Amino acid sequence: MGGLQSGGGTSAVAASAHAGCERFRLTDPFLTGRTRKALAAHVGHPDITAGIPEARWTRALTFESLVHSERFVSELLTKTVGQLGLPRPQAVRRRDCHGDVAVTAAELAQAHVKAASSGEATMLTALAVPYLNLEDVSDATAVQPDFAVVCPRENGDGGGIGSWLVMGDAKDYERIRSRIDDGRMLKGFLQVALGAESVAAWSRLPSGMRVHRYGALAVPRNAFLQPEAVVELLDDHRVEVRMRADERLAARAKLGGSSPSEEELSAYIAHLTAAFDPRSCVTCNLFSYCRQELRADDDPLAVLAEIGIDRFSRPALAGLVSATGDAGHVPQSGMAQSTVAQVRATVSGLPQWTGRLRTDPCGSAGTINLVLVKSDAAALGVHGVAVQKVAADGPARWVRRVFTDPHSPLTRRAMMRTLGVAIREIQGAGLGPVHLVVPDRPTADLLATAADSLAGIELSRLRWQHDLDSGRPALTFDGEPATVPEPLHADERLAVGFLLEEDRARAMSLRSPVVDMRAVVASHVTPGGPAVDAGRLDYLVTWAEAADPLDHRQVSDTIAAQPETPGARLSNSVSDDVHRALNDGDTATYNALVEAAIDYRVGVLERAQAVLDRLPISRLRDVHRVLEGDAQEVWGRRVALQASDLVRFSRTHRNWRNSHVDMLDADRKCFDQLTCLADASIAYDRATDAGIRELALATVIDLDPVRLDVRSRRLVNGSRVAALHRNGRSLVEQPSTTIKIQKGSFKFGQMPVGTLTSIDDAEGLRWEPAVMPAGLAVGDVLVLADADWFGKPLRSGHEIAVARPSLDDQSAPKATCTADAYAADPEGHRWCCRPHAVAEAEWSDELAERRARGELNPEVWPPLVDEDRFDVGPDAEGRLPEEPLPPPTPAPDRLTIDDLD
């Protein structure tokens, strides 16, 4: 690598997901003089997993170039300064430091003079600053912040006394369902903090310049990579990076100030303790090396560490791996049964079935299967999609589309129209609630995020169209001229509305507009090997199909090495091939690659459905179908009246959210009760959890009379209890149990419900249920539930009722609303069925009045931030003007996906 590697990409140690691992920290290139990728190759386990796809790297470079672009400098700078409550600059300027320390020092000095003397603010890009405490080390690489803002610093009377330096960084984080994950933002601000701490200690910082306590991250404002500034206090972050920097310096001092020699490297790495976790370590270059180290260890605890068992649970489970085959007491964390099952599957090589009956809608009439191929070059880029509807007579043929312009908004609209046609046909056939079945959660996230983007464009279109109809110019939130896009087609709007309904439904446990096939299969079967591998549907299906014992290591390696994946994202190798074919204009190769990717996803989804088809159906499946059908009736009214069908969950008003607290509580309670009635393993885990008061385990110790040894301090003498499961079998699934679907509840009859009473001089508690479980025997293990959890006692004495949650009656059309209801009574129907066109027209008028009063950007200070992030800029379809982009190049070997995320 050359030089002492201290900054640049290596400076993210404090922000890394692997910062808790000694081996990761002490193999920093700063200490070894080599990249971790080079170290992995040196020890014979070259990294083939942690690289960055070329398309993803291109996107990162594209976003960085936009942050540096003259078009966005003024906006980023002024919004950063404004959010910090600092005075409005007299002018703004941009200077490029070219990644050079000397140039950076000169530009900082010039920017300080401009700020202090004339009130100008400067954005500096491509800075290079000596790493903290390494200024005097000539060959140490520099910290390389993407940008910094220098602005005037005033005293309390408004007089200038110097300048502020606000450090920043650019991160092209994908917005998922309109937001960025907090963990990613934390990592980004830790990198900003390293720049702030380093420049604060730099001797060449101009006199009178102060490093601000806040820092800025430039992140995408929306799916079109338009940058926006987010500011955050850096105090705690700076303490952490200073601690990490001191730790690195101390480690280097122990090495005598030099790196291990070529001959010493292997022993040096082996001596370091690895905190191996297959969930997070896969993005580290040394993952294969650390995993092989565990695979070669005969200690049972090493096998448990390899498959990701929590270190506190390993001693109790070691017997399952060793010759004894016994499990001790597993710490109760709500996942004890599945943890034991994972270890048993690993040792035996056979899948462990939960015994749960199916409540999912997969494969039933009214479902729509969908797979897609995501582009790494854009947050919402899609190379291809395939859709299959399931009608009353079974699955129809797959409808496939390959998109030659994967990043175009027109591609997203075409994808939505394909889905909308299927939804319309399902509704037209009267097949009940619609369920969209996808292979994994990222597929659902991409669809919902695309719907959010298209809904935002449509709402902006309605507002801008009203501006034009009113004789006003159509302007964006920031006051720029806007071009009105084409309206959404009816089928496109139907799909967008359905996916936004799923976005709102995520808060509800009982809702299932979009079904994650991977999660459904995982609820029925536990595979061996690392639990993180079960995050791939093809891995799960391979285990579920197994008739003979499998080697979990061979399965893991085979699945990881294959080029295709079952979910939205491509493997690195295929992503690179598709990206090159697209850039080279090789249409035939591009189409073949995308078709192959679609074929694999379709095949895995069909294999998963075949696995589910072999499992019995729960009697509670109709209960879940009724609940989803009720909720979709409300959504149907939204669509029919075009009222609130385009409102994403994050844009709903506070009163609506507050009113949903009781609904969420009722939904969660109903979900918990139905799950505990149907799923023996979950009920067992909850019954053994000391924090759960409603459930307990009991063992039958006598039959005449029936006496139970109840393992609970709450279910005691006088408690009325219902038996939910006997020896791992659900009692509600017995043919003798009656199920009544009522308007306000679901009533379960012929259930064993009775009161516990103590008996003098006898062990246990007497139990006399109105209906005795058939075949009850001494030694049987029952899962008991406090009958009061299900409500007041029912007259029959053998029934329990699960309360049916109420429907949304806030900000949603009621059953009495009609197409003319709002026009006839605007005030009375303002919050239920006011059409989007009316709502956006009113908002347009309000914005026009505020703009006329000088209360909107660019006149107002500090600049306002568009919290909706709906505007797409001057171009009608959200495309950015052509910017000079760097030529496509592979990502540097020293970087991994962690450095971008």
C-alpha cells in the first residue's frame, strides 16, 4: 500500500460494525501496513465476499460528484448553516482541495479570511487532514472528509470574531420506505467526528477558526440522489473516535512503531482474538479465515460459535454437539426452542420442523407472486420483474418484464402497472383480500419505497396542476420552476395505493397485504448451520427438501458460492456482469443475465410453495383471512374515492397516529392470543419466560382428580385457566373444538377451561375443566393460559373469546361515504373522504400565500427543510441534469461494503 495507512477508508474503524472485535481492530492497515484483503490472501483464505459491486461503487461516486456539484453547493451550504442557527452568509463559494494536505491548509486559511472579513461562506470539498495525533508522521495517510463548511462566527452583538468550521461527509444511503436506518446515520456521523477531531488538533488550523460541535452528513433527499444536509451534535462521537485513535496508537507503540514482517504476519493474526459472529462478520475481509479457524477446532463450543449461538447459551448447548447429546438449561430469551432446534439440525443434518400448522395465504386464490432483480446502481433501479396471479383455478403463467433502462422512473411505473393489472384482475374475480407474496423483505422494501416515490410525484403533480389552473407558476418547495409530470395510470395508482397500504399495515401485527415467503417457511422449519444463512430462501428450501442428512458447512458454502440469489439483490459477480453488459450496450447479454436471474428466483419461490403445500392448514387460517379482508375493505374505499390512498404512513398527521395507539394495542393482543393458540413452540417459549404473566407450563401429576404441577407464581389457587396445548399439540386444532367468527370476537368452544384449587395435604393444584382434554395422561405437559387474559368468563364454561380489533375510522373513508359525500358536506367529511385533488389544491393555495409573504425558500432564513421529500426537482420525471461523472472503476481493494454503509 505504501505509507502509514491511517486515514481515508481505514479511518472508519470506530464506525465499523466490527469495532468490538480485537482481530479486526488490530489488523487495521495503520498497524499492519497492508489491507485486510491482502492479509486474507496472505494467510490462505482470500476474501471473495466482502467486496463492493461495481454498480454500487459507481452510485457512491455519482452521489459524491453531486455533493461537489455547483448545482447543490448553495443548497447544501445554506441549509447546513441555517440548521445550526448561524447568520445568513453574504455570499457562498466552493473550493476544491484536491485531496492534498497543503492545499487544504491554504484553502482553509483563505476561507477563514473570507468569512471573517466579508461574511462569505465557503464549501470545501475533497479535503485532506492529518490523522489525529499523526501530524508529524510524514508518511501517514490523511483523513479525507468529503466536504466542510466555513462560515462567519459572530459575537453576541453581531460583530465578526472569526469563523466556524463545520465538518461533513457524503453518504449515499438508500432511503427505505422514506427513511434512512438510524444505525447507518450513526456510522456516518462517527466518520464526520473523526474529521472534526483531527482538524481540531491540526496545528495549521487558522487562528480564529473554531471547529463546530455539530457536523453534517450529505445524504440523498429522495430516490434521485439529490443531496440534503442533516446535522447532529458530535460531542459523544468525538469522544468515541478519540478513544479509538488512542487505542490504535497504543497498539502501534506495542509493536515498536513498525508493522509485523512478512514472516510474522500469520502468527500475529492468529494470536488476536476474534469475536466471530456470522451475522456481521461476513462483510469483513477476514471472515473466511476466522470461520475456518472455528471449523478446524474440535471444541463443541467452536461449532456453536461458528453457527452464531449466543455466547451465554453455548455452555448449556454444548452437550448437543458432544457425545452426550443433552441440552442443559438454555437461557430464556423467547427463542430457546428455535435455538435448540438449530443446534439439533446442525448436528443431525436434518431439518427440525416446528409442527405449526399453516395460517399463511401463500398459494391460495387471491395471492400474487412477485420476484424482481434490483440494480445496485440506483436505490430504486430494477432490471426485471416477474408477476404471477393465483386465480380460483390455480396459478396463472408468469408475466415477465426486462427493463433496458433500469433506473428510469418510467421503469418503476411499468413495474407498478404490471402489478396493478394483477391486483385489478384478482379484485374483479371477487377472490377476497389481495396478498402479494415476495421472496424476501428487501423485495417488499423496494416495492414500498418505489410506491412512496411515485405517490410523491403524483401529489406534487396535483399541486402543480392546480397552480397552473390558478394562473400561478408551478414551483418546487425550494422555489425552482417545476415541470408537471404525467398522471399515474389507474393500474399504476392501484398498485401504488396497495403498497402504501402495506406500508401503513406494517405497524399492525395481524395485517398481511405483503407476505414474506422466507419468513413463512422459517416459521415452519429450522435449518442447521448459521441462523443468518436462513435469511436466504434457497438455503431454507434446501434444508426443508432434505430427506437425507446434510453437511451444514457444505450447504452454506454451496449456497454462498452460487452466482444467483433468491431475493431482490444480485450477487456481487452477477451484479458486475449485468452492470458491464448494460454500460457496453450488449443488449443480448444483458437480457440473458436478467432472464437467468428471474428464472432462478421464480424457481426458488415455486420450490418454497411446494414445501408449504405439504404442510397441513390451520383452522385459524380463515380467521386471519377475515381480519385482512376487513382491513382491505377500508383500503378499497380509499382507492374508490381517491382519498388518502396515496398517503404514506410517515406523512399521516399526529392526531391519527395518537388515535391508533389503542388500535395497535388491540391488534397486538389479538395477534399474541391467536399465535399462542396456534403455535405450540411460541406458546412454550412464552410460558417459560419469567416476564410473561399470562402463560405457564403445567405437568399432569394425577388423574383422579386431575392435579397439575403449575410452574407459575401467578396462576395459583383460584385462578381460572385454559389449556392451549398438550404435549406440543394445539388443542384449538382438534376437530372437537368449535370456532365461531363473530362481529366483535372469535369464539373458541369445547376448550378445557377450569379453575385451579388447592387440596389439603396433596401436591399440586386440582383442575376441573368443563371439557377434559381427550386422552389426558400422567406426565403430560400442558401450556396453560390465564382465562381472564381472554376476557370475562362466558356462560358456557368451555369457551374463550379473542376480541376482534376495530377498523380504522380515522382518516379513512367510512362505509357511508360516497363519491358525492365530501362535495355535499366538506366540513363533515374533511378527515375521512376528502379527495387528494382537493387536499393538494388547498395545500397549493396555502404555499402560494406563504410564498407571497416571503415565508418560503429562497427568501426565508433559515431555509426550510422539506420533510415530505416529495419534490423531484425541475425535471418532470425526477432525472438530474447530466453531471460529469468519474469513469466506472472497480472499488479499491481496501474498502468493503461497510465503508459505504
